[in-house]
Amino acid sequence: MSNVVDEAPARKPRRTRPEPTPTRRALGLLVRREHSRVELTRKLTARGVERDDAVAAVDKLEAAGWQNDERFAELLVRSRAATGYGPVRIRAELGMHSLGREAVAAAMETAEVDWEALARDLVRRRFGDDLSADRERQRKAADWLLRRGFTGAHIRAATRFDPDD
């Protein structure tokens, strides 16, 4: 028996990763979810990328088909409608991404959402089937739909509520 103490094997020094390029950072964000040009540029600059480099990276990804504002808008409309938001709120959110009127209108049209049916379903699930007898519940349902971004016509159709009654 020897009194030799086993030495731990020497560790290899960790290899340092090179700083990711602005394009690589932008691509990392895009693989998680769609982003608009404005949002992607803002996120890159918030992560320390110079504005000109961020714009160039987004341009490069757009040319390659990785970033597309129309695709982003369509996805956002479908996603927000599926979670119960109305067209007014969705249009406002699309406007915050600096999308043009044409892109917003195209995205709203391609979604093919029946906003009245969506509003009716939301009211039925939250407030029950029959609101016609209870004016207070009708008002609460109307206020709730208004906050979710539905128009007056959608709200009246969903709650059978007419303020002129």
C-alpha cells in the first residue's frame, strides 16, 4: 500500500464564447416568437447593440425571410382574438408596433374573426346565458367588453343591450 494521494485531474480551462453578433442576437429572439421590426430593433438596442448595427441586422433577417411584419401582424391578431380581445384593442396594439395602415387592415381581414360571435361567447362564458332580464349584469358585461376592445355594435349584439331602451 502506498501513501500516494490521488490527485484530481486537471480541469481544462473553459473556452470563452465570442460575443454574439447583432444578427445572431436578433435570430435568437426570432426563434422564440415573431417580432415586428420596431420591437426587434428596440430589444437589440436595449441589449447594448448600436442602433445602426441593430437596423442592419434586422434588414438582413428581413431579406432572408426570418423577420416579416405582415406575418407578425397576422399572428398577433389571431393570438389576441383567441385570448378574447376585440378589434379596437388589437388595432391599437398593432399601431404600437409602427405597422402601416395597410398592414394592419390586411392582418385584420386575413384573421377572419366573427367579432360578434366572439363577444357573445365571452359574455356567455363569463356572465351566463340570459342577460335580458338583468340590466345591471348587462351593463357590467358591456363595460367588460368595452375594456377588452370591442365596438359598440359588437357589445349590443352580445348583450342585447340598447342604451335607448
